Amino acid sequence: MDKYMIQTPRLGLRRWSKEDLTPFAKMNKNSKVMEFFPHTLTDDESNSMVEKIEAHFDKYGFGFWAVELLDTGEFIGLIGLNIPSFKAQFTPCIEIGWRLSHEFWGEGYASEGAKACLDFGFNSLGLSEIFSFTAVVNKKSMKVMEKIGMEYVGDFLHPKIDKNHRLCKHVLYKISSR
């Protein structure tokens, strides 16, 4: 059986392995990668996140896949679909998201993997719509959202971030099945 659940010309998206924990923890300690999250993560927090991602896969059959470059097998981050754990006017819903190691930014990997995840969500899971959100100051992620065909829906205050925090105000994007 092929180890990839989703494959693009340059990327393989798969379930997580123990070998992913160290590079994922390193990525989550990088202040540039985590600029639009409330804080960097410790090794334990990163490992716990992977456990939650894997539990999501076990329960729903999809989640944030570990992403590696096909030509080298190198782990570069995560891209995938998730059910957010907070309540907002648009939840429950399925979100698409990504987080890549800084050295792999600007190569089009996020949009390439995200497009494949949208295809999976619409064609394999039968979803009618997929959302994405980020802090209003995260212009790079908004650019990816627009590049993959998502449309701006509005703003909201993220309920898990203090209302006085600079990252509390978020933008919401959506795409519907074609």
C-alpha cells in the first residue's frame, strides 16, 4: 500500500510517524513559523498536537497530514483538513490549514498541497464547503487562501485567543464545491 494518502507532483501527504516528531517540534519552536500563533510550542506541546491529529484521523478518516518532499522524503510540515475545536458562528465546519518549515516558504508548496486537500475534501469526502481562517495580520496565509480559490467571508474574534491580543481578530475564508 502506498504510504501517501494524497500525492501532488512534488509532495506526499501521509499519516504521521515517530520520525516526524523532532522536525515538527523544531518547526514549532521557530518564531518565524509561529509568528501568527499565540506562542511557540515546546516539544511536549508539539508531540501532544501530533497525538490529537492522529486521534482526529482515527475518528474522522482525515486530518492534518504530515507533508514530505517526494524527491528527498524530507518532512516539511503539515497540510490538511480539520474540524475546529472552538465554537463560532461558522462552526461546526471543516477547515483547511497548513504550517510549513520556514526554509520551504515561497516555493508554492502550501497552495499545491492545499489544492490537493480541497480536491480530497470535495471528491472523496463529499464536502459541500471548506473554511479557512487566520489572524488578520497574516497576509501570506490569506494569499494562499485566495490562490486556492477561497473567498473572504468576514472577520471574527477567535474565541481561544484573549480579546486584547494582537492575533484575536481573524479573517474567515470559504470555498464551496464546484
